[in-house]
Amino acid sequence: MHNAKEKIRRKALSKRRALNHDGNMCASKKITHAIINSNYYKKANTIGCYLSMKDEVNTELMIREIKKNNKSLFLPKIQLDATINFIQINKDSRYSTNQYGIKEPKDNEDQDIEQIDLIIVPLVAFDSTGKRIGMGGGYYDKKFQSLRQNNKKPILIGIAFDCQHFKAIQSDSWDIDLDHVFTESGCIF
């Protein structure tokens, strides 16, 4: 089964890499627009997001909107136990680059994720039922484990390009499903 996951991951990554810069930016703008016009976003006061890497949906636009709308922004920081903390960002926040070359907050004050209304989650591949494949580190799945039993959980929204949509993804018991996925075509489910 892991081979199946790995195969989809490789395929999705190469599809994503194949998008040129303009294609990526154009799709990223549509995705941002769809999210900020959604009720999930409008109702949320506290939002978790992430700093995107080269081939990913560009989250700079989303982060700009969150700040402009005076919503509280939280960004992930990788921890030694292979999970992530969500750190509140303010205008004085400073950043460093982690082992994956991802920019993250220097501060380490973890926010209880049940206090975050909405979290924008990165992904490599997804299907129409909310199953996702990430980069394989399991950081997000580990972080969201505790949400299972609790209904107050943040809404988890994955963002991706249409080309990352797969028919069916086999999930493992520790995988956490997304509540919604947005692509350049809008809200997929």
C-alpha cells in the first residue's frame, strides 16, 4: 500500500512541478479568491496557514489577506518530535529557515489548535473524499491526531491545483482527512 501512496506522491509532484510560474500564480490567485470569499474564511477569526515553497500553491496572497482583514495568523514550525507547532504571527515576528529550506517563525510559543478556527493545509495529492497525501513526514497528521475525538476542531482546508486531484487515495489509520479542498476550480468538496 505504501508503494501506491509513494507512486501517487511522485506523480502528483511531477504534475505540480510541470506548472509554469504564471500558471501557478494565476491558479494561486483563484484559490485565494475562492477561500477568502467562502463562509469558512469569513467566519474565522484565527487562521493557520503555511509559507509555501516553489511549486506549491502560493500562500503569500492568502497571508496578505489574513493580515489585511485583521484576523490572527498562525504559522507552523517543525518540532524535534516530528510534529509542528502553530505560532502566532505579528508584525515583529522573525523567521529562520528549517532543514527543509522552509521559512518558519523563530518564536516557539505553541497555540492550542482547538483555538484556531481554520487551518490551511498543504498537500501533494487529494481525492474527493478529503483524503490527502503530504510530503511523507506526517507532521500535520501527528499534529491533528488529538482532534479526532473533539468536535470543536478547526476546519481543515487543503489547497492544491486541479492536477493534484486523484480518483482515490488509500489512507492509513493515522491519516487525518480534510474537511474541504480548494483548487483553481473552486471548492472541490
